[in-house]
Amino acid sequence: MVAMFLESLLFFLYLLSSGESTTNHTLVMISHRGVPLDVRHVPKMMAQAVAATDGRTRFLSEGDSRCERCLAQDGLVRDLSALGVQIVDSKCEASPRQMKDYLLKAKGMLGIEVDCEPDFDVSIAPLAGRSTVAEGQVARCTGGNPLLGTNDPGSSCQGNLEIIRFRGAQEAVRSVSRGLRNVVLAIVDSGVDVSHPDLINQFWKNPDDGSIGFNFLDDNTNVTDENGHGTHCAGIAGAQTNNSLGIAGVADVKLMILKFVGSDRTGPLSGALKALDYAVGMGAAVSSHSYGGNVPSRIFENAIRNAANAGHIVVAASGNEGMNLDETPTYPCSYSRSIPSMLCVGASSSTPTSPVSLASFSNIGSVVNIVAPGVNILSTYLSGSYAFLSGTSMATPQVAGVAAVLATLGLAGQSITDSITRSRTASLENPLSLQNLGELDALNAVNEGLDQPTSPPRQPSSTRLSSSVCLWSVGLLFAIITGHSAF
């Protein structure tokens, strides 16, 4: 009872810190001995447990009754089976707090593990700088960049690619004798300019319907960007290179566009979870996440851990407030502390003719395990245009792009992260004297990766889920809970 009271108190404090749920969804993860369970089975499991112990009928509070009516209705629970997460829809008559209380009772009765949280918003960090370039031209940037070996006119202004040794990495990849794999990089953001000429040939296509991703705000395949942030990140990671147009992208891979952030630069955590589940389920090797919030979520952390266990790499921005994340964490980036394959990205200067330094706005801390250029980064923008933007949001897709390049070599999971962190430069000078703030070095990362063993290709799995996918039957679980082992 004391444990249940403490969990309820924590949930109340959680609501106070995160504010009201903008979607009124409830996020749920239930398991027994590490095996995911279906929340829709809980009412029957509890009834069977009571009947097996004393034969009495359970007393249900009004909140409990609402929860059980909700869980019995079709279409009110969405399964994210690649992550082991379920989302109870806002149409459920039970509030997130009532669902939490109900599941804590189930935890005490059945001995199951329960995480239950209200949905809340995360946001794109305010940019550290912005300058939009006139449509149809890339301002002063002309002639390509012989240092990069690129004919894209805007690449003459992409000093960030010179700093990370983009050309050497490309040449090293082209020289390998083994065949390169087709790789998908998911951009989890605000969508994309779907007709941008520097991106239109780079999109992944869903084999079922030909879409280039999904919109988790409106629950459709229209991933049109309304604020430009997602388009900018997509271009940094994978704009078409050597097409005599615009800029060069870090990686020649296919871009899966997953929209969960709207024009107001915010989006629900449930949308980020759906996007990550889609990316993992459809076979993306890497996902780029340039957003964050200050409210921790055990469900989000465990979801990223489950994605990592499947060999998927999550790359996240550290934020632009100049904070020490060891004192003031931001999420999802700070989850890298407990998830070794996750990359948390800080930002550095972007002028190749000057010594590289840590960007003044970049959040840092022991959780930040790589830094990349993030000041005045030129990339694709809305209406076919281009823009210079600054922030860790811009550094993150460069790291994600290099991670995707390593995936084309046959690496997966921890070997990708190790290749990136082992090959980083010496730590940049920083006020905390941290030794983990080395700059991304794409060439060294590729050379490091070529010494790593390859992994079997990841196979996409359907995201059309049923309540039975990866979930135990009531009878089997009940046998274990009542002490009759099924093994």
C-alpha cells in the first residue's frame, strides 16, 4: 500500500510538472518478467485472480469501472509493438490519473510491472540564429566546393562539411570492396517540403502505399512542413549531392519523414513514440530527433531502450540553453546516460578556417557524447528555398547522417555508436572540463567502422498491429501469476 501511495504521489507531481495533457492520451507499458502484456487483458486477469484466491466478486470504484469499460471497447488502445508501448486514446472515459490508479491496483494484485503516464508536449528548442536565403538562389554561395568535391553551389558555404571531413569519408566509402547496403534514416520532426528540388529524389517510399512517411499529428500521410525546421534537418542529413543544385547532404541514404511537430513547434510525446515505433517497425537504421523537454518519462526511456535492443540508433539534440545537463536534464537526450548506443549531440562552431570551439548556446554534460558544427548551417527550407540556421538541432542530423553512412557499411547498433565516439577529436575546451565533447570526424568514423564486424540486415516489420502481437495470452500469464509455471 505504501508503494502504491508513493507511485500515485509521483504521478500527481508528474501532472503538475508536465502540465495538462494536450491530447488526454495515457501512455502505458506493462510487462511480466520482461515480457510485454496487453493492457486490455488486465480486467480479466484481475477477475480471475480474485476468483482463484477467495471466490468473491471484486468491488470496483467508479474510476475502476470507467477503466474497464474503456479497455473493453474496440479502437481505444493503440499498440506500438516495436517498442512495447500502448496508448490509451483520449476517447477513453477514464482520465490518465484514474487509469494509473487502476493499473497500480493490478500491479499489487498480479505482480506485474506497470508504467503509466499522461501524454505531454515536447518542443523544438528556440533556434540560436536564423537567416533565410532568397528563393531560387543560395545567396553568395556559388561554384561548388573543390575541398568537398561537390558541384552543389551551396556547398561553397558548407564549412561544416569541411570540418567533419565529409569528402574523405565519402571517398573511403566508395573505395570499399564490399557492397553497400540500402539504408533508411528517419527524420522525426515537423515534416518536410515534399517538393523541394534538393530533397525530392531522396525520400524513402512505403512499399504499401508509396508515402514518404507519416503525419502523427493528423493521422495521415501528409507530412508537409509548416515551420521549416524538419525540412532544414532533412537537408543537412540527406540532401541530394552533386546534382548541381543547392547543397550537399551528409549521407546518400533514403529519408523517412515522420511528422509529429506542428506549426507551433510543439508536439505530443505520444506522437514521438508513434514515430519511433514506425521507424523501427519499417526498418529504419537510424532516427534523428531535434526536439526535447524537461519532463522525464520512463516509458519514453524504455521505448528508446527497446529500439536500441532492436539495433536502431537514436540521435538526439542536447538543446540550446547553454545548460549543464547533469544539473538540468533535457529529454530524450539525457537518456543516453542509461542507453549506451544512444547519441546525445552538442554543437560547435562551423568556420573551417578558425579553431573549432564549443558553441556558446550548446547544452553540455556527461550525457553529451559527441559534438558537431551547429552555427550558421546552410540547408533546405520551405518553398524550395534555403536558410542558415543555428542550434544543436542542426548538429544532430550531421551525426545521424554519419551513423546512417556507417549502416551502409553493414554496421548496426552499438558498433555504429562506438565507431563515432571512438573516432571523435580531442574534447573541445568547455567550462565543465568534460572529456567527452569531441568533434564528429566522419572520415575517422568510417575508417573505424571498416574494422568492425558487419551485422545481418534489418528486416522491416509491419506497423499494422493487433492486440496479440508480442503479447501473452491471459491463460498463460495467469498460470504464472498463480504460481503454476508454464516453462
